[in-house]
Amino acid sequence: MNILSLIGRDSELFEDDIKTHEKELSEKVSSSSFLVIGGAGSIGQAVTKEIFKRNPKKLHVVDISENNMVELVRDIRSSLGYIDGEFATFALDIGSIQYDAFIKNDGKYDYVLNLSALKHVRSEKDPFTLMRLIEVNIENTDKTVLQSIENGSKKYFCVSTDKAANPVNMMGASKRIMEMFLMRRSLEMPISTARFANVAFSDGSLLHGFNQRIQKRQPISAPSDVRRYFVTPKESGELCLMSCLLGENRDIFFPKLSDKLHLITFADIAIKYLKNIGYEPYLCESEEEARKLAETLPNEGKWPCYFFKSDTTGEKDFEEFFTDNETLDLERFENLGIIKNEAEFDEEKLEYFINTIINLKENKAWTKEEIVKLFFRMIPDFGHKETGKYLDGRM
């Protein structure tokens, strides 16, 4: 399946920039050691492969998902083979004592790339998952930055999200707060990051769900009014690698808007997807109708689809990678923009945030309202709007 054609493109986004900087990228990778945290997710696997194919001296990959890690190794061995340097994977939770022991045992890496994240907007629907989102996206990031500083790493890279620009959901706001913590640590070591478009067919994404629905002979469901930018998994890996190796301290890389990168609705991709695999989309009036027709329509070369207007909490009307008050460099790369940052942060706010979270967790009792209030304290113009409806309430 050609992912580029499904997202309305015929060429790779960063191919010119990669070609221009390939010599520098390859030299840095081949002379360096790397730790990739969250390396078995879709972006993590893409980053790991970009590093692996440039023959690093040492490449360690950590992820909580044992099964995804096995697939990563199988994928690399089947496509890229082997390297002269050390390649090893570890099925560890980075918030655990076992991970801390792992870092204490070695911990010497030139570059640390953190791709671990809770990325779903739906993760804010209950206070318990929401607290884990804070732990993974903010607390574990700050912890691993401190470990990298203590071990003398050259650079720390962490993935952010386009949803951190003028956030309207708790996931995007958590990444914006994470960026604030990174600004503080940037006084102690160089740090860069990247704000992403949606990664097409990444694990857990709606587009990845299309594959699952076809395999299980179930209807396709998607919002008709939500338009998003998409990059391929390979492009996500390239974006991270360039930010990590070529970014200056406090740089935030993002895909530059151009003829190659444009908005497309999930419904439009669903239609392209179905036609690509030989089915004609059949539009249904309800979920119930779609479920019922899934039993018979595929035999006629048609696939039931239910497209709807979005009304769930945390959905943004449009996507943006930067805000009006951020300083941009749009000249250095062909298809990459850079947000240039000073080390601006509010030490008192950061400490208040961490202490509040620690207290809530120690009491083993908190509400979503308490956490939302805390987020508003950190981001006064936070555009959060609670509709009481969540994606788990749809197909």
C-alpha cells in the first residue's frame, strides 16, 4: 500500500533536506552512541531504523511493549541486517526501578532520544489515565533529561506535538508543559524537540484502525469535518533524527507548510484507502446500519462507511505547528521550519506543578477537575473545552 498516495502526495517531504545533510548525519551517527526511549512505537521504530542504517557505535532501545520490541528486531534484521556496533533492546518501563538500575549500570550515550508518550486525546476521559499521561509525558521526560545530564550526554531530544501549539486538549497541554520543563533543563545540556503532524497509519491511530476493521470485516468510521496534516512513518523518523543531530539548543523542528504538505480529512483518506484495496465506499446513515451491512456488502465489492461530524472533547478545528508569538527560522531547511526559543520558564510554576502532582499521587485520590485547574494555572490561555463526549463513545 502506497501511504503517500493515500495522504494525497507523490513525493517524500524531507528528501531534499536529507540529501543535502546526509554526509553530516552519517558521520555523526557512525561516530556516536544512542539510547532510544519508547523505541518500539511507530515513531520510535522509524527513528531506530534511521539511526541503525547509518551504522552507530552503540544503539540501545527501551520500550515497555515486549511484543512491539520483538517486531522491531525482526523488522530490522529482515530489512537492514546487522551493524558493526552494539545493538540491543530492553523491555523496560522508564518510570521503574529496573530502568534506573539499567541507566546506573551503563547510561553512557552521546544522544538520548525520548519517543515515549501517551498520545491519544481520549486519554483525558478519566482522572487515572490522565495522571498516567502526566507521568509519561512530563515527569518521565524530566527524569530522563536529568539522568542524561548526570551521565554527560551531548544532546537530549524529545518528541512534542502540533497539539502543543495553542492547546485545546489535555494531551497537547501536557506536551506544552513538557516543553516548559525542557526549557529549564536546556540551561544544563543542549535539548531539541519536534512538533509533529499526524503520522499516517501509526499504531493506535484512526488510519491504523482502518487496517484492523478490514481484517475483522467491520465498518469504517471517521469524522468528515476534521482536517489534519500527515507525514509517513519514515518521515517522522527523519524529522526526529535531523532535530536531534542538527538542531541547536532549544530548537523545535516542524514540517514546513508547502505544496507537499496539505490538510486532508479522515473521511477522504478512508475513501482513498478503500478504493486502493478494491472496495467502493458505501455511505451509511448510522453506526447500526454500518454494522449490519458489514455482514453482506463486502461480498459485493462495497464497504460500509459511517462518516460523522465531530463533537468530542479535545478536537481542534485546525492544526498549527507554531503560535504568533514564537520566533521562526524558515530559511535553514527546504521543508523544515524551526521555532527558536530563549530559555524562558517560570521556576515557581514548574515547582508548584510537580509538588501538586506529587501530593495528589501520595494521597491516591484526585479528580479530573483538579488536574484541569492545575493545567490552567500553567497555561492561562489554555483553550480546553469539555463536551462530555469522548472518542470511546464512537465506533
